[in-house]
Amino acid sequence: MDIRTHGKDFERACNEAKDKQGVRFGVAVIATSAYEFQPEEYCFGKDARIITALGLDKKFMQSDPSLKNINSAVFIQCVGSRDKQRPYCSRVCCTHTMESAIHLKQINPEIKVYVFYRDIRTYGEHEYLYKKAREKDIIFIRYTIDNKPEVIIKDGGLFIKATDPIIGLDIEIEADMLTLATAIVPYKDEKLARFFKIPVNDDGFFMEKHAKLGPSDFATDGVFLCGLAHYPKPVDEAIIQGRAAASRATTLLAQQIINTSGNVSYVNTAMCTGCGVCAAICPFSAASIIKEGPFAGKSEINPVLCKGCGLCASSCRSGAICLKGFETEQLMAMINEI
């Protein structure tokens, strides 16, 4: 069965495939993306003038004529990120705000733009955007997590109150539009992680095999990673990682013969009781239970996926699994020789 699915659709696809003897695939690319955090603070959802960064993007794409009538626009950074619930930085927010603020200035050069930030993280060449924003008289006001800006809706007006750390005084800005730079949130699909036996970090993003040596690979062979499922990243980085994942997948599929290590586990089906412990603990998805045939209910080891860690052999209750090169007779012979 060929499955090209996204995020939560994977479970539906698996359910549809149950009557087709399971899901069979050569390689899998985990590209489940992420979603925009919907905040409850800053009066979001209570006033149409309060939108998220994606909401502002939509106005840009539709050439919303109301943008030309805005006299004052405010951005608030780090909404829902870099806090106790989501301690990570969403990485794209600062650069995105610089681009949006500059675009507003291009639409209406007379507009006043204010950016409330905790730290500006326009890394790399994106620093030029920050410099350009400063040159266009966009005003940056810093705040701390313990002293966030306050949004007030009164008498039909939208006001943002905060403390300016430069002058040391409280300020109040009346805005025609407030844009919230919200966090990028992973789907935290634990069922998908268990199915492919791939790790998830504390923030809910999937973890690669190695940050430098395997940025698009998992420890489980044949499963690759790209995009926001990995961590928050801009589009250009996501595209590069997607190409890397596709290249790694193509390299594997193009091989007629796959060479593996000889130190792999195998099952003595006569002794196997089909308890399923090996399939449950194998970190590489090499162990499974045979569904059909004369050995149905017994365990089997896929030698292509097996890494020879010996976890299944040491955990087998009936002693049915052995690791080639480290069988009982071989180990005893080495001990006797010593």
C-alpha cells in the first residue's frame, strides 16, 4: 500500500488499510508540520483588530484596502513561546515581524509601527531586515516576561500599555491594528511516534538521528524527517531539509541489494511463544509478530532493520531469540577459553 498522508490523517489511513493485511511501505518521510498557537491573552478573539501574524499575511495576500487606512500598528513578540509551557524559541517570528512591519511602511509610509519584543533574533543575514526596519523609524520597545504589555479595549479604542525601559516611564499606545507573533506548536503525535518507534523531545518535536551526521534520518532505518515536525524553521530551511530527506529516501529505494551487519538477531520459532515482548521493546522496529502462515503468532526479526543491539535476545522469556556471533555456545566457548 502506498500512503502519502499528513499528520492526523495517518491514523485514518492505517485504519483503512487493516483489511489489506497491514500497511506496507519502502520508506517513510515524517513531515507532519506544526500549527499556529491560538493565544488567550492580549484580548485575542475579542476584537477584529487583534490578529496573528498569519492573519496579517492573509491581509497582505488579499491586498486588503483597510491596511492603507491604518495610522498605528503594534506587534507583540513571543506570544505563547519562551515561557514555562513552551520554553523554545519559534525562530521565524522576529524575521516575520520585520518583513511585515517593513511591508506596512511600504503600503503607507506615514504609518507608525511599534514592536514590543523580549529579544530580537533575526539571525544571519536577516539582521539586514532589522537594520532596514530601524532605518524606517519602526520603534522597538523591550519588555520582560514578568512585565508584559497590557491590551485594553475601551470606548471603541484599542490601547497597549507598557513600561518603556529606556525612559523608565509607563506608556500607552492607541493602535488601529495589533499583530501577535504566536508560537509554532508541534502536533505531539505519540501514536505516530510509537508506530515508527521514533523519538520525541520534551517540546513535542521529533528528534533526528544526529544533529550533524544525520539531520534528516532517524535511528530507525527507512524513516526520514523534515520540516516543522523537526523544529521551528523558516521556509528555506524546510525546503533544504525536505530535499535532503527525499535524497536519502531515494538513495535507499534505488538499491537492489542492501548490505547489513552480520551480527543480527534471529528467532527459533520452535521455542517462541509469541509473547510480543521483543516487538514492544525493539527500538528499530525490526521485531514483529507473524500474522499469517504456518508460523502465525510467532516472532520474526527483519535482518535489514536489526542493528544487533541484543535487546530482544536478552529480554526473550523463552530463550527463542539469539544474536548471531553471540550465541550461548559461542559465549561459553569464550569463557572456557579465558
